[in-house]
Amino acid sequence: MARITLRQLLDHAASHGYAVPAFNINNMEQGIAIMQAAAEVDAPVIIQASRGARSYAGDLMLSHMIDALERTYPDIPICMHQDHGNDEATCASAIAHGFTSVMMDGSLKADAKTAADYDYNVAITRRVVDLAHWVGASVEGELGVLGSLEHGGGEQEDGHGVEGKVSHDQLLTDPDQAVDFVRATKVDALAIAMGTSHGAYKFSRKPDGDILAMRVVEEIHRRLPNTHLVMHGSSSVPQSLQDMFNQFGGEMPQTWGVPLEEIVRGIKSGVRKVNIDTDCRLAMTAVFRKVAAQSRNEFDPRKFLKPAMDAMRELCRDRFEQFGTAGHASKIKVVPLSEMARRYRTGELDPRTGAREPVAA
């Protein structure tokens, strides 16, 4: 089965009331674990790579790895997505290497550290939309700065994240502005800010409405019922994985992630893509520590990597099932990029920002 664009996959998810977890990768083992889980439950896949991952593995290696995963699992639609593109060049080079979707994060300037103003965000996002849609690829935009409502700052992940304090208003996407942003940019999906952040240390306590503003998701969905919403920084950081990590020599302070029940709440209000990275890292590294502690004479990397892959596979499978993604891969007939490009040119895929419209079954 050919690679699928984000737009087509999220259109299907919206029509059937589910969301798709988007798992970050930078190596073969992560890719195999995700695809094994997807094959087990018949789930479509979003695999995404940050600029840091592309630097670590190299574009050529990542590109051929996705080719191999696509050929190994021909029945699973795969969307290959650029996570947090910082400028037009990053997004264009991703598409050139076979990515079917890109995120243009215009909430920050090209240094990926400085908060940008609204006009800058609209202008650069629209330029990337024009570039990507010309070849049929999808674009995710971001409005509002990803960061903590507890301490008013962001978290760096692979060199990406706002530095310094930002205002409370900047950390929450404005619903009125969201309507204008989608109209002006024609993005296929919108990442919103509501208190989630990168990394493991998202919340100092179990989050409530003061520090995880799901009400913002619900209000934006009310005003943009046909726009696909994205939750970034949405690892749940399971307590069992924290405990395993620390039991075998780690020193992770107690932390809280985004509860699964809150993500499910978001799915009911238009969230169609849920970004997960920390959970996968923690699932693997907790097992690394366990193997190292229990088999102190072991030096074969495969004896560390195989059980770590198993742990990540189980985590991914759980997310496919929790988000309703399971059972949908075989229902999707992939539309090629050339046809998606034609639909963009005709205006068929322009945003619908009015009242809720019925979606096809």
C-alpha cells in the first residue's frame, strides 16, 4: 500500500470518529516496533521525524528505512511526517525525501526558540502550504506557543522549544484567531496550545483544567468543526514505566503526563492526531536499564534492543486501541499525491470554516 498523506488519513479518522497516534522515530528499532503494533491491530500509522532525528539518522537513512517499512508492511498505510519544521527549507527538503506531510511551526521563528508574532506565523505557514499542496503533500500548522501553564515556559526537545517566559495568552490558542488562521493559511491540520509541552516533565501534579485546558480544544472544535486538531506533547508518561526506570538505576523525578482519558476527551472534540515521543523513549530505556542491571555480563546490543522493541510495541498497540485507530487500516484506499494535488488545485480541499457539515461515512 502506498504512503498516505496526513490530510487523507485525518479525513478518514474524522469520518469514523478516531484519532491517530503520531510516533517519533530516529532508528530502525522504533520503526519496526510501531509497524508490528499496527499490523497486529490493523491500524494506519503516522511516523514522524524531528529536525533532530533527521540530523541524527540522516535523511538518506530515514528515507530508505521508511521505504523498507512500507515494503515490509504493504497492508498498512503510512504517513511520513516532518515534526516541527522551522522554515520553508526544512519542509521542502522533507518532501524531497519522501515525506507526505510537513508541520510548519510558525509559532516560533526560524531559530525554533523565539516566539513569533501572528502575522509572521500566517505568512510563513501559507508559503509552506502553497509549496506542499502543489505536489499533493499535507501541512500541519501551529497557533499558540507550546509550553507549560504552570511555569509559563517551554521545554526544549531536539533543540526545539521557546526559550524564556511567555505570556499566559501565548500559551493558549485563541479560538477566534484560530478561525482566521485556518482561513488564511489553508492548513490541513491545526496544532493548538493548551498546556501540553515536550519531554517527560509536563506537569508537577495530575493535571486539571487550570494547567491542561481541554476547554480550549472544545471551543476551537465548536468554531472549526471541520478542521483536524492536533495535540502535541501528549505522552502520558505511565507511572509503571517511571517506576521501572528508577528501579533499575534511573533518577527520574516524579512527573505527570497527559492522562489517556483527557486525550479521549479531545478525540470527541475534533482531535485527530496525537503526538507521542517520550512514552516510546521511556518504554525502551526502562528496559535497557533492566537488562543492564539483571544481566551485568551482557554485551550483545540485540539482547537490549529486542525486549526494548517489545515494550515499545505494546505501548504503541495500546495507543492504537485507546484512540480507536485499530481496525481501520484495511478500510482505507490510498489516494496518490498527484490526485491530492489536483484536488487542492480545484479548491475541493479548501478549509470549511462555517457551521458543522456532515461527513461521508
